[in-house]
Amino acid sequence: MPYDTYFKPTKPRKTLDGIKARSQRGSFAKNWWAERWIAALERLVDSGRLTRGRSYARKGQVLSIEESKDGIAARVQGSRSTPYKIKIQVSPLSATEWDKVIDILAEQAIFSAQLLAGEMPQEIESAFEAAKVSLFPARRGDLKTDCSCPDSSNPCKHIAATHYILGERFDEDPFLIFRLRGRTQEQVMAALRQRRADEVELAPDETEEVEVVIPLEKQLPHFWDYAAPLEGFSVSIRPPVIEIPLLRRLGVANFVPAPGLDSALQTAYRTISKKAIEAAFQEIDDSKQSS
């Protein structure tokens, strides 16, 4: 039956401090991993609830979203005075399943390089498939959702609104899906480093190849050429995992009195990071509108 047969559409209460979606029209996702997340929801929800969910997300009806070890908890303001409580869980992979995935990822150095650079490799889904598991929810049982609203359908429009806002969070942090599946980016990287270290220890001794160094003057005509095409190149736009990483990498500045250079510059660094992220997303939005 159509959605309106069960519930007569009601207007949600207006909110002042809700989380408004950056996307006010068109797609919610900018990167392929965010598209996969949204597609997982759209396979489960009827078009009426999806439309209402997108409207809720863009109006700012999602009041809060919090990530925990149990998944995602959110509050969404509907037509009633009390916001509805939302829970979204993705079934975590078992330790054995993660071990199989890590073994396959470790076979290709490009995976380690891209993950270490904060990028989600486009081919990473094939590694999970080779391990007989999926990275993103592929079956109804992979995605567990719950809402305190009276709508008997699950997922409802409030869950859909939360899911769309999460899609934008995925654009900023692709490794959220790792955490929802039971591993952090740091845990995956540590396991990859261990696998590759084990391979080096077991590898037979080989004669080291002499690196051929081309003189700079011979490289000048093509010095600024791209070594590889940029199609498919992804950029992770998000704050650094570790605050003021450059200053921490340089170490303690003994020429600055207490409390130190970190304390003196951290506000400036936070402001610069915030403005840079805002400018990057604005550039992406302007580019989409002009195309």
C-alpha cells in the first residue's frame, strides 16, 4: 500500500539548532563510498519515506548524531514535542573475517599506501568480496535500524533523514564504515604493517637493485607533467586525525617559554583547518552547480 494509506502526512516542528544537510538539492553524496552508504538505505525504504527523509535532512530536523561502539545514535524532531530516538547499527565483521580481509589487502601495496594517505581505495570492495564479506551493507540483516516513532515501517522517514546526514559524514570520513564494521583505520593500518613486516622477514635475501637516477636537467621538459591520470583521484576533506600534526612532528620548540608553541598556535591552526574545509566544500558545491 502507498505510504499515505498508513499515515497522514504531518508537518514536523521547526528546529533552530538542527543539523542541516549541506546538499539542498540533488545528490547527498560526493564520493563513491558515500554513494554506497546511501544506496544501502534506498534499497530498503519506499519512495514516499525517502522523499520525506530527504526533506527532514535538509530542513535540519536531525538534532544530533553520535557514534559509539554500538553504532549510531541520533535524535530527530518530528511532529511531536519530544524528538524521536534513532539507532543505526551495521553488523560488525568477525575477527576471522577481518583477518581474511587484511590478508587480501596486504597482497597489494597500493591499498596500504592509499589507506595511510587517508584515501578509501576504489578497488577495496573487491578485496572484501574476495574474503566472502561485504564492506557496505549488502543484505537486510547487515543494517539494523530502530526509531521510537509510531510508524510501524522500519526504516521510517526519521531513520532515512539520519541516514542521509550520515552520507555527508561519510564524505568527510570514509573510515566511518570501517568503525561500523568493527575496526578503526588505525587498527587496519597496524594489521597491514604487521602482515607486510612478516612478509619481509620470510622473504629470501635478494641482491639490491641499483636505483637509476635521471639528472634533473634531463627531466625539466616534463618536470610538471602528471605521472598518472587524475581521473578517479579522491581527496578526503576532513580535519586531521591528530591536532596540529605539523607542530607535533617538529617536536618541542625549546626557544618558546611555557606553555609552549602548541598552545600558542593551536587556535590559529584550528581556525585555518576549519576555513580550509569550508572553502573546499564550497568549491565542490560551486563546481557542481556550474556543471
